[in-house]
Amino acid sequence: MKKLSFSLSLILAFLVVTTSIFAGDKNISAKEFSSLRKANKKLIVVDARKATDYAKRHVMKAINIPYADLNKEGPVAGILKDANELAAYFAKKGISNDSKIVIYDDGSSKYNSRVYWALKYAGATDVSLLHRDMNKWKIARIPMTASKTMVKKGNFVAKANTSILAEMEAVHAASKNGSAILVDVRDVSEYNGTSERSDGHIPGAINIPYTEFLKANGSFKINEEIKALSDKAGLKPEKEIIVYCASSVRASVAYFALTNILGFKNVKAYDGAYNEWISVSGNPISK
């Protein structure tokens, strides 16, 4: 009877661990990813690097979604396509709304975070990030290949999640009356206008460079470190937060850190970002 009880305890413990690994949006380790690949044969693995990098070597069965493919053409660089266009693109890549998806990039956490945000905006329900660390991948025995992955069309229906998107009107309001906390995640030189790439920042915005959310190797810091960072900056979970950079690539890092690591529920990305802001005559800039 004792042996049976012990066996049942082991089974229950295994189920608890595997459920926590395999359910919901999160930042997963190489070891967790290796287990997930074996347990879920329908897993969608996304390589968010450039096509040329993907062609050289990528995770076996990974599909390639270069983050720049998600941008629409126009005078303002870096703005995402609309939800219908994104849905059609993702479906073509073999993704459905309820697919379990894991995304990696070059190890910077910028590009997989951007693709993550685009998928969540378009209507994906289960998306996680994986940091590219070849030493850890080797230990976890994650297989690599240069062969292109063949896919069948998915069933992705546009379900625009506007709750994570801030439009320019909302940014104006936050800038004028503090209705939300504006967070500029660009480099300090871009924020204060000493960089050739920038004349300054949106009035009222505070500066938290996106790198502050990451370790030196590009992986995300742990909860306690990010909480200390947010506390120091005065970010509060009950207050609406709008993050932006030049084109919302780097802002996606802050978005993921605040929502998935700290658990903040009211965070939005200003997708048009600094590039859109300065394209409109009369929009003020502070230094």
C-alpha cells in the first residue's frame, strides 16, 4: 500500500511539473523546451531571425518568421500590418490561434519579443519565448538543421487584441495629463536627444532602456530584479503603462517583462512609437 501511495505521489508531482512547463505564455529554459518538443508533436517553433541566418542553421522543424516581415509598407518605418494581414501571414506559416508556440531569435530577446507581441495582438493564445544560448541548447540536446521546414496552412483568424495596443491619441493624453505612465525604452542618448537618431522623447515619458530588463547575455532577468527596476522607476501594476521605442521592437522586451515576468495586467505598446510621433507636424518633443 505504501509503494502504491508513493507511486501515485510521483505521478501527481510529474503532472504538476509538466503542466506548469507546458501551459500558458512564459519564458522557458532550454531544458523545458527540450521536454516540450518531446511531449507536444504539434508544437510550433518560430525562428525570428533573418532568413539568411535561418538558412544556415536552425532548430529542427522550426519555421522562419523574420520580425521585419510583419511590418507594413509606408512612410513610417516599423509599424505592424493590421490584424487581418497578420492572421493571413501566420496561417500561411502553419500557425492557428490555439497553436502552442515557442519563439527564439539571435539571443538579443528583441526579435522574438516583437514576434511574440504581434502574435498576441493578432489573436494567438499560447506563446512562449526561448533564449538562444548554444551552450545550454547543446546540453539540452536540442537538434539543429539547415533544412527548411515544410508546413501545412494553419487556421488563424484575426482577433485583434486592442487592449495591448496604444494609439497616438492615448499617448497624447498620457503625455498631457498623466493618464498612463509613458516609458521610453530606448538608449539614454536617444531619450535625451544627443543621438543622431533622435531629437528627444515624448513629453512626460520616463526612460528605462530595454537592456535593463535583460542580463548581459540577452536573456531576461528574474522576477525580483525586474520588480526592483520597476519599483525604482515608479511603475505600479494598477496604473496603465505605455511602452515605446523607435519602432516598438525594443518596447516588446519591456512589454514581455512587465506582463509575463511581473504579471502586470495593464501594459500597452505604442506600436507607431517615436517614428510615428515625429512624423506628425506639431507633436512636441522634450530633451
